[in-house]
Amino acid sequence: MKKFLSILMTALLVFVLAACTASEDAGKEPEKNDDEGTTEEETVEEKVLYMNNGQEPSSFDPPIGFDSVSWSALNNLMEGLTRLDQNHDPSEAIAEKWDISEDGKTYTFHIRDNAKWSNGDDLTAGDFVFAWKRLLNPETGSPAAFLGYFIEGGEAYNSNEGSADDVAVKAVDEKTLEVTLTSPSPFFLNIISLPAFFPINEKVATDNPEWFANADTFVGNGPFNLTEWEHDSHFVMEKNDQYWDADSVKLDKVHWAMVDDTNTEYQMFESGELDTSDVPSELSEKLFSEGKVDIVDQAGTYFYRFNVTMEPFQNKNIRKAFALAVDQQQIVDYVTKGKEKPAYGFVSYGFNDANGNDFRETNGDLMKTNIEEAKALLAKGMEEEGYETLPEVTLTYNTSDAHKKIAETLQQMFKDNLGVEVKLANMEWAVFAQEQSALNFQLSRSSFLNDYADPINALESFQTGHSMNRTGWSNAEYDKLIKDAFAESDEAKRFDLMYKAEKILLDEAPIFNVHFYNQTTLQNDAVTGIVRHPVGYIELKWADKN
């Protein structure tokens, strides 16, 4: 998520100048209203919300923009069959209703007659068939393709072992979509609310495969249209009059800046150039004590990935030594200062098992600071590998002031607790994501936000060869536990399988955890109705500004 300093400062200067002008003149338009042709100035107040996206979106192509710098925007530019409501539950959206077969495997969705694209085209079931098969097409290279494995034939197609024709998604007619799953899934309606499952206008995408790359070619179906996109600077959305539920949309425009420094963001919020801001760690104690911060739970984990294919992290004991040398409590108390909970497991709090017990509390602390054990494990691992001196280690993070502070803290902990000098490196998000996926980093910063409300979503990412694994780690027993959990209908047994899987993951330590996420936000008192979903993206459909 990041930009090199020179580009950032240039983009910031452009934005600040533009925002200052906007704050003086926003919404004021001359109108002719005199019958004799004379003109008088009337002030027409537009409702313009000023947000910060942090970075340039990686892509507004739904199956590709599978990250936090793309999904909030995509979620407001487009819409799937279902949409998360104000209570974070999947509700009717492009589909006005659906039927589920007795065996729980076949869903028949009925698309609204007034569902249209922003260019006026009718939205059809065929647009969903086109989009979902494109998501699963291995040539698309979507990091979100694994989410489509619930669909019969989806995994085989994505793994080059089947064809698009075998994917059980079909248009019964123009407004009826039928989907067959591999097994009953209680969270399927939640999953298809995600941007990866948004429809794509087949005609537009066929005529222009890069339809999503610029504002003048973008065609969506959500509450807002993309009307301006100055890359690496800002983008603007306007209310979509073609949206089936346009009457619910109160904002006229949303202006998104791209500023990846929290202190600068806060200064812009204080000066009225932004309507929301993250909380700078230096001011967190003051702002929390003043009651100015909104805190919302979020299901996800801030963590680091070891590359087990690179020295010295091919050795389990060396990985565990680094993991146990990290003091998560100190990081949340003195570095992030956002009232986060330290993460001693990978699955976050908030998921109850068949007995009503919280997953995290039940499975306990699986990776907690232990300096003496860390030193012993490092010595053991070095002996196993025949190292007299540990190979040079570089920790890489994607550019942001918050990530930098945590990386510098880890660097000092590794030095103080293990006697290991670790180098730091950073790069902007788009390049960072590609390099991490290609296993080109030894040790790198990462994050996970639940896509749907079940612990299996957190754990499935570390299966062998999974697109979200990004560690090179493979464990046959772990893979079997996850596969069996997906197929298990008995909830008690399913959770037992997941408890065992997480214990293997943390014992093998291809990762180490830092903290569980929450969302801490400062917001203009004039703004209401923004919904911040636990899965991490923002809902502006019901937002207002008075």
C-alpha cells in the first residue's frame, strides 16, 4: 500500500490545493431562473464526502482488486446478488429473492427487473455467469479465485483440471441465475456479497478488456459512478441515478484522496479537507480520552510471513525463535496505541463454536512471547543448519508510516532479544504484493481480514499452493484437516478440525502474529450513516452529510 516519497508529496500537494478550493466552492453552481433571461447566483449545496483511500487502488477489476486499497471503493461502485446491510448480514441486492434446494446445494437467484448498468444497459444473469467464470479462469490470475471453489466445478477449472463449461453457474433466463455448490454452505450468501463476485457487463468487457482502468470507460452497477480518476492523486464518485435503489443514496459525490501518512491525514481532517481520519498513534491517548474516536470490531490479523524456501527460515526452530522474540503486548501498548488486542493465535476473536464458546479463547495462546525459549530455539536451529553466523535477514514492508513503526520495533526486538541484526526495506503496495506472491521476500509484513464470518476463511489460506499462502509452507496433515472441515456438516466436529489445524499452523510457524484488527476512526460530526463492515470495507450507500 504505498508510494515512494517524491510521488506522494507531489500527489499530496496537488490534492491539498484542490481540496482547499473545493472547501470554498464545493456545490456552488450558477443557475438561470429568471424568465426574462437574466442570471442570478444561487447556492446549490452538494453533499460531498471527503475520504482518504491511502493509496492508488491496485485495480477496479473486481476479481483482481482483492485488497484493502481497492475493495472499499469497489463496494460502492458495484453490487452483487447480495449486499451486507447495516447489521453486516447479507441482504437482497441485485437479487430481489432466491430459492434454495432441499439439499442446500442449488441456489436460484431472481434478478431485479430494474437492475441496470451505469450506462443504461440491462443487467442480466449472463453478466454474473461471465464474471464468475472469469473469476475462476486460471488465465485471469485472480487472488480471490479460491472463494469460488464452493461452486461445483470451480476448483477444477481454476486448477486447469476442468473447463468453464463444468462450472455450475448458468443463466436460466435473462433474470434468473442458478448456482450449484459442492456441498451445503451456510455462509454462501455472505461470500457472494464480496466484490470478487460482482457482475461484469459482458458487452462492455468484450469491447474493451481494460474497461475498469479509467473513469471514462468504467461501467458499474452500484450506488455510485466513477466520474474522475487522476491516478496516484485522487478519484471521485457521483451518485448513480441508474442504481435500482438510488432513492436510498443521499450523497451527491465522494472525493477520495490518496495520502498514506496518518499524521498528514489527521491534519487534513482537522482543517476540514477530510471528513474521516485514522488515529495517529502519537495522539491516540488524548483522542481516546476525549471520546472522539469511534471503535468498531474487525475480524482480522496483522502478521508477518516467513519465506520457508529462503535461508534461514527453512528451519522451523529459527522461525519459532523469531516469532517468540516478538512482544505483541508492547507493540499494541506503545507503538500502534489503537486499543488492539495482541494476537497469540491466527483466528481472531468473535467466532463461536457449536457450544457457544469463542474460538480464540478455546484454542488459547499458541504463540506468545518467550525470550528465553526464543534464544534456545535460535541456537538449536543454527546448529541444525551448521550456521556459525546467521545468514543476513531483511524484513520488507509496504510503505506507510504505521507499518514502518512496527517494522522498526520488530527490528529492535530481534536485536535485543536474539542478538540478530535485521535490515529493513519497503516498497509501494502494487510491487510489494507481486513480489510477496512470487516468494521474493525472506520476511514480510502482511494482513488478513475475514472475507466471510467463519474461522475456516482464516485458516484455508495456508493450504499447500493456495494463492494467499505466500510462504512456501506445505503440510499434508494441515491440508487434510482443512479439506475435512469444509466437508463436515457436524459443527462440533468441524470446529475440532479447525482447532487442530490452527495448532499445527502456529507450531510450524510459517507466520508470526502481531495484533488483531479493529477500526478506530475520527469522523466529522456532520457525517452519518457510514457503515464499517468487520470484513474491512466501507459502505457509503446510507451515508449522509448535513
